[in-house]
Amino acid sequence: MKTYVVKKEEVKTDWVLIDAADKPLGRLASSIANILMGKDKVKFARNVIIGDEVIVINAAKVKLTGRKLEQKVYYRYSGYPGGIKAMTAGDMLNKYPERLILSAVKGMLPKNKLGSKMLTRLRVFRGEQHKHQAQQPKIKEV
């Protein structure tokens, strides 16, 4: 019996639409990461991107449990002395809800070139409207 190896040419990807309204951020991000990696498919392989393209809508309505809105802090650094900036999760949710979901999913993907390519297959939108109707995404409940 021979081992089956998935090839990049054999992979067929679909488009998935996920509604983030009233979903906890961590649970939403882990299910998105599983879809992007292709762990929900039968022919899963770690060395090939077989995951689907993911569209997330209603990013501004995602939920954070506990006191994370006040206590969780996101940092960014410009590279200059004194160039560190901090923003709480509540401020991030109000100003940039797309970045909130992107950073949560990025932390759950592999830390290599494949992980970076997987992240480019994720599209996050603040509201209900998205510009990918032509791809006919399948609605997936997470």
C-alpha cells in the first residue's frame, strides 16, 4: 500500500462566508484558522495549502468575554527609540475591528511562509457588505 501525497495542482479551493456577529473572538479565530489550513478537509497536508478562501463579515460585532475590552493590550513598534504604541482591545474594536480578527487568526496559523500565504486568503469586512459575491461563497456557521 502506497502513501498518498497531495499535490498543489490537485487542490480545489472553495470560498466560505462567516458571520462574526456575536461570536467570541478566540473561538471564531480558531475555526477560521482551521479552515485556512485545510484541517476540515479529508486530504489535509501540512506542506500544501489546501484550505479555502475565507470572507468574514460583521467584524465590528465580534464579542470579547470577560474584561478583555479594558485589560487586553495590543502593541506595535515603529523601530525608533520611544516608538512603542499601545491600544486596548476596546479601542481596537472601535477603530480597527478587521485588525483584531486578523491578529487573532495570525497567531493561530503556522509561523512560516505557508502561514503567511494562508493569511492572504482571509478577507475581513467591518459590516455586512463585501465585494466577493462573484465567487459565490458558501455560508458556514461557526
